[in-house]
Amino acid sequence: MSDENGFFGEAVAEQYDGASDPEFRHDVIEATVDVLAELAGGGRALELGVGTGRIALPLARRGVPVHGIELSRAMVARMRAKPGGSEIGVSIGDFATTEVEPEARGGGRFSLAYLVYNTIMNLTSQEAQVSCFRNVAKHLEPGGCFVVEVMVPELRKLPAGQNVVPFQASETEWAYSVYDVTTQAMTCHYIEISADGRGTRSEIPFRYVWPAELDLMARLAGLRLRDRWEGWSRRPFADDSAAHVSVWEKPAD
């Protein structure tokens, strides 16, 4: 997983909450929190990649105790500066392997763990993604749920012989993804032109993953699929869905 200085350091943390993506809209956040609060069922929640608290803070305001795992201290500092941010416990580390100490989780396990906004793809190898599922399973109480929100790979948009999918274009900003179908690696490239005409370029590596592959990872960790929707509205997942919210459950027995 990318270290905080490489991708999620102070420069990214400073502007992260100002993103214009739909996931940052109030109605989208509320819909997300509605589902997560229901799935928590009065228990504790663990957010993997808690970031600046986009989801953790409103979920905590619903009365759900939230603990986070986060690699970037800069992102955590931004959350701490917000109202209620100091109440969210955080374990610093890679969420594929970092274990929350028993005293930090209240001596028990979590009824809910969740990964939102494509964050599972920040783990750039299949091995790391499998480890993430196994790590979550260790933290969940019997009957607890693991929720992942992630895109469906856009390979159907690739013309024959090409490997690039543009997803943003304006007079000052361009963004595109480069796919490697042999390794399921995906790199997002961002180019921005400032008011003085200077350009900046950055890139972030990901590993795209298919719904069926995630189901197998869950089975390897002892979890079973409970629900899959195309979004937080709980509309059924379909062949043309661009993303999915999947819920796996740790068997009560």
C-alpha cells in the first residue's frame, strides 16, 4: 500500500475534503451512513482507511462507536481538527495487516468493518487484498459484516488494442486510467494546469478487482456474501452497474 509521503501526505490531505466527486455530497454521505448504521446494529464499527473522517464522523454522530485504521498521519490530523474528530480512535498502519489492540476496541470485536470509495484498490496486489479480508475477519464478531464499496473495472470501455480510459477532461484538468489486464494493475494519471500556465502531473497505482474475485477472497477468510447492491440506495446489482456495495458476513457459528 502506498506510503503517506508518496500519495496521501499533507498536500493531498489539505485539499481532500474539497473534492467535487459525488461521494463528497451531503446526500451521498447520509445514504452511506444510513446503511452502515443499520448494519452496525448497535455495535462498534471499524473503518479501514478512515482518512479525514468523511464517513466516520457522521457515523459516530449517529451513536455508532467508530475506530479507524489509517496509514497517513496527515489525513488523521485533518480529522482530528474537525468537531468530534478527537473522539475517533485511530490505529496508524496498513489496513491489510494492522491489528487494533483489544483495549482500543473496547475489549471485544467489531460488529461492522467497512471500506468505501474504491479504497480496496489502494492495495496493489492480490496478496494484500486477500490479507485485508483475513485481517477484517479477525476483527469481526460472529454475525458481523464487512462492507466494501468499489467500482466495476471499466474494461468494456477499452477499444481493441488500447489500454487507456479517460474519466475527466476540462480546459485545465485531465485524468485518465491506464490498465494492465495481465496483472489487473491500474494507474490513474492526473494533469492540472494552474492559472499561471504551469502544469503538474501525478499518478496513483491501484489494483482493480472483480466482484467474483472479492467473493473468493471473502470465502478464504471465512466470510460469506450476504448482499450486493449497485450503490447505497440498495438497488439490485446488475450487468450494467458501474459499481457495487457488497456485504459479507462472518457466520454466527
